[in-house]
Amino acid sequence: MSARIVCLVPSITELLCDLGLLAQIVGRTGFCIHPWESVRGIPKVGGTKDLKMEKIRALKPTHVIVNVDENRREDAETLREFVPHVIVTHPLAPLDNLELYRLLGGIFDREEAAERLCAEFESEFASIAERSWAAQKVLYLIWREPWMTVSSDTYISQMLALINWTTQPVGGAERYPTVELGDHPVDRILLSSEPFHFKHEHVAEVSAMMPGTQVSLIDGEMTSWYGSRAIAGLRYLQAIGA
């Protein structure tokens, strides 16, 4: 019997499609939007943290994919009551993508496709590793009112570290701490496209508050989406870091 997959992780929904599993995805969140022409017809089951359990139950999934950061633990526990296989993911660093590709490729009999993705990722990773990158201290903002950033142990920070950009502040217990602009001297401030969608008017706002500091927009999907999007993310980092 073919797997019936409900994916509750946007970047992994995209990965499943790239593994050739589109026909087996029976449910997604409203944030699972890539590749749009492929996933638009798949039923939505709520948001990553606002799931419609009865909708999921009605889809009779054999597998549900969740993520430690994206989804709530209590929802995963509820899903285990009626879904045979709940797959928990938690990539913390770029190289964890290789394990993720092979995990899903093995579970859903797509090993060959997974190895193709691994080869693409390793090629782009090697291109970054063989180059020298100028050190930069950066403040990566993900929210406004209050200003929020990412800690140094997040996937985003580990991606930026590949081009020698170090997110500030370093250390701390909170993964997504609140900050005051100016508290941490940096070379540049990056305004992410997600989860808060920073726009050009916010660049002007922050630039006025932090004169002399370079402020720019950054594509949050390229820095925070693991899965197959990470391959494009590595190319993106090389372009912006040059």
C-alpha cells in the first residue's frame, strides 16, 4: 500500500516533491507553498502551530512529518494516537540536510533521488568551503515590535557561518531573543523576509536608527529552509557573500 503523507513542515513538503513523492502527499499546512503549481491542490490542514486534527484524521495518513521547531510537541503526541508513523525532524546545521534526504529517501523508497540531492548539496557545500570569506558580524532580524533575532545555535546562524558571517549576540539561552538596536555593534543588519516580512520601508527605518551600519533585505527561505531548498540556499549565500 502506498504511503499517505501529511507534511506539516513547509520546507519538507518541497523536499518530498523533489524526491518524487507529490502523488503521495494528501495534506499540507497553509505555509507549504512550494512548488506552488504542484501543491496548490493538496488539502490544507491548518498552520504549523494551529492544526486541524479532524481534517488530518479524515485524510487517513499513514505518515505525518513534523519538526521540533515548526510544530508543537503536544500536537505530535496527539497525532501519534491515530497515525501509524510520525516522523520527527530537527536539522540544526547545513550538513544535517544529507541525513534528512537519506532518512526520507529510505522511508519512502526514494534512495536514488535522495542520493542525487546529496550529490548536488555536497557540490555546492564544497564550493563555499574552498573559498575565503571576509568576517562579518551581523544582526539577523526576524521580527519587528519587538525586534527579534536568532541565536548562534540556530540553523540560520549555521548557514550564515558558512560565509564567515557571525550572528549577534553570540551565546545566550534563548533561540530567538529580543534585542535593542545598537546594543550589539555589527557590520551589517539583515532584515529577513520571514516570519515577519520586512520590506524596503523597513530598511529605511532601521538605517535611520543605525546610521553608518549597512542594512539590507535577505531571503529568509534561502537561509532557514532546510531540505532541497538548502541547495539553492548555498548558491544564494555565495552570491551575497561575494
